[in-house]
Amino acid sequence: MIDCSASEMLEHLLTLHPCQRQIAALPDDQIDRLRELLKQAAAKNIGAQVVYEALTRGFQKLEGQALSPPLAFEPRNGESLERETDVPPQRVVA
């Protein structure tokens, strides 16, 4: 792939990249930071495809962290959520 300028990479990120919605939703200060990072990448001859793949991995990692944490009492190895010591005996009323 032919190296792109920072503005061409930013245009691609906002229009064609799989994470374009997440990128477009960034606040202005983050877009400005991204623009500066893209300028640095272009100056260091880092290929556009490398930049796009890195951003994709970054957004996928963020999405993975957004998932809710596991429950504190999540069963393991077929173990029941209720243990005899945790649940008081129930009385049957007839």
C-alpha cells in the first residue's frame, strides 16, 4: 500500500474504517490527538495499514473491557450457586 498523509488516513478512518462510528464519536480533543498521532506516524513512514490495524485492535480491546465483569458468585466446574452453608434451611408449611 502506498503511504498516506495524516489527512488521508484520518479521512479513511472517518469514512471507510470498520470502527468509523467509534472514531467519529470521539470528542474533539481526542480527534485532535489522533490527528497528531497520524502526523507522527506519517513522518516516521509507518504505513497506513499498520495504523488502521492498530486502531482496530485498540477499539476491539476497549469493547471487550466494556463487558460487565463476571459475577462474584459465578459457579465454577459445575458447582451450584447455592451452598448448604449459604442458604438457610427452608421449612415446609402444610
